[in-house]
Amino acid sequence: MAKYHFVGIKGTGMSALAQILYDMKHQVQGSDYDKRFFTQQALEEKNIPLLPFDKNNINKDEIVIAGNAFPDDHEEIKKAREMGVPTYRYFDFLSHLADTHTSVAITGTHGKTSTTGLLAHVFSEFASTSYLIGDGTGVGVEDSDYFIFESCEYKRHFLAYKPDYCIITNIEFDHSDYYKDIDDVFDAFQEMALSVKKGIFACGDDEKLQSIKSNVPIIYYGLNEENDFQARNIETTSDGTHFDVFVRNDLYGHFKIPGFGNHNILNTLAVIAFCHYQNVPVELVKERLASFKGVKRRFAEKKLGNQILIDDYAHHPTEIKVTIEAARKKYPDKQIIAVFQPHTYSRTLTFLDGFVSSLKLADQVYLCEIFGSARESNGKLTIHDLQNKIPGSIILSLQNIDDLKQYENSVLLFMGAGDIQKYQKAYEDSNR
């Protein structure tokens, strides 16, 4: 049994990895900011010690895992290296863990968390599987055969991994504080694809993914006829989405999922394709897909009086668009009220017009102050630059949160990757 100390344990990936090592009977503790994050509930339930940052947290008998957001001169990382304590960056340690299993990496600009959660939910009923989901969920099974994990493209961190299999959901320009343009993003995914050992499952509806080169077979899935796995006869009902899956034009089966929107169908096709190639019985796949409850902060619903409150991590124009469209499909008779908090100044500036066009799909738009990050605390624009481009949009603060009460029998979409949840919590508290 090893003893691990996590620097930045409340991060979504770090929290999940800490839980995996705990489940595998290792001793785990970690440090972070005193601010409460949604990820820490799972850590508290396992009684994993959470400490404030302090260089005295570091001891010689530990292995230190450092979160990607923290620089080398962070007091704990610096102290660990001075003491000669084994110290790994999150992505490097994750690579070592993946190498001890048959590994399945899920990546893409959008949808990787939902797809990882769905695959873990389905496949873990078939084979001994540990998994790491980017919503802070981690499950470790001692001596497990498979390891399913979310693989993030930010700063090319996913190049640390050499997975056996990989699912790629899409390629789009994002992380404009690091990537120069879409070609730069594509180059990163291309390099990653060449490191996959056994097989790739990619969305064939994505033009960029059609150009990916690989040393292993690529199985394509999507809504277009050219795909190896195709969804047809799609029907939306009050309880979810129904569709048929064809494998190279042969009917494979009829499936039902509780989710709404084409993005959820595509995520499901990725899981069906992978499970098919691993010989998972189709009836088991159907049963598990139908029972999936979703992942944290992805279209997480709550009823409040006559209103539906939805918490979603959407922070890119494409994600906002599909989230609003999913809400429309599920609640066609309700107004859609978007409450959006932009995440980082660089992303807001880069995608300003995209945010405008996506948010205009809602019936009413409320905007919260831009959420900075550890790597970027200010920028060249303010929330008013976005507001000025969306006629009728309103700035929302904790002081005027009660304004949302006027939208009876509506859907309130709280979207963002920062601390948008504090606005939802304040609104819920004001209704008590």
C-alpha cells in the first residue's frame, strides 16, 4: 500500500484519480483552496483528508501527484522536489496507471465526459473495469482488466497516454489561450491518434475526423450513411430518444436512451460501437443504456415549483447550442431561459460571436460576470461586450437573482464551467 498526496485534489480529474487509488486500498490525502468545489463531496464520503495548501503537508514517505493547474514553484511541489519525494504530474501518473490495464481513452472537444460516463456505466457490467470521469467520479477495482478514462487535449496533455483504444467525439477549436487555430488543434489530435495501439472509434459526421490518419483500424459512427455504425429512424418521445442502429447497413438493434438531442445519440453510438467490438451482448448494452442517469453537471435537472432548473457545464458555443436544443426537445411547451457565465476572458473574446448566435436560441438570456481562472484572471473585455450583442439580455448578479421567479412554467438553464452553481444555489435558497 502506497501513500499519495494530491496537490489540487479538488480538480475534476484529480478528485477522480484520488478515489480510484483509495478504492485500490492505498492511503490518500490532498490539499487545495479552502473554497468549496462540487467535486469534494465524493472525497468527503470516503473520508479522504482535505488540507489547506502548506509545504509542511509533504512527507518523505509519500508519492506526490500534482494537478496540471499548479506551477512548478507551488510551495508543495517545490518542497516535494527539494526533499526528493517522487512527484508526478496528473497526466504522467494517469499514463502509468493506464499502461497497467487494457486502456480506453475518450477524447474530443465536446462530449468526452458524457461519453466516458456512459461507457463506464455500460461496460463495467461486462468486464472488471476501473474508470475515471471528468466530472470528478472515479472508481477503482483491484486487479481490474480495463481502465476507461477521460483524456483531455488541453496543452496536449493527452499525448502522455498510449491507450489501447480511443474514442474521439469531435474536433473543434477551443482553448484559445493555448491553441493557435483549428489546424493546431487538429495536429494535436493527429499526433494522439498515431499513439493508439489497437483501434479508434471516431465520429464520421465530423469532417476533421474523416482526415485523421492512424496505424490502427478506425471505426466510424454517426448519422450519415457512410458510417460503419449509423443511427436511423430517430424518434423523440417524452421519456427520451428511440432509434435503430445499423452496422454497415445491417440492422443491429433498436435502442432507447433517456437523453435528448443528436449529441447524445452520437455519444451512444460511440459506446455501442466499442461494446460491439468487445463482444458485449447487445441486450446488456440496451439495458444499461436505458438506465443511464447521466454525469455530474451535464443536463442535471431539478424541479422547483413549476420551473425546471438545469445545471450544465456548457462553456463553448457548440455546447450551449446543443444544450438549448436538448431542452427544447424535452420541454417543447416551456420557455427556455438561458443563464450563462462565460469561462475565461480569452475564450469569451475568441468565441464572442459564437456565444451570441448560440444564446439567441433561448427565449431570454441572463449573463453573469466572466469567470477567470488560475491561469487567467483578467482580460480585454467585460460581460457588457457580450450583453451589447444580445438584444434584451440582462446582467444577473446575486442581488437580482429573484428576477428569475417571473418565468413560471419555464426551463432555467444555468450554463458555465466556472462557479455558475452559486447562482443556481442562491436562486433555490431564495425560494425556500
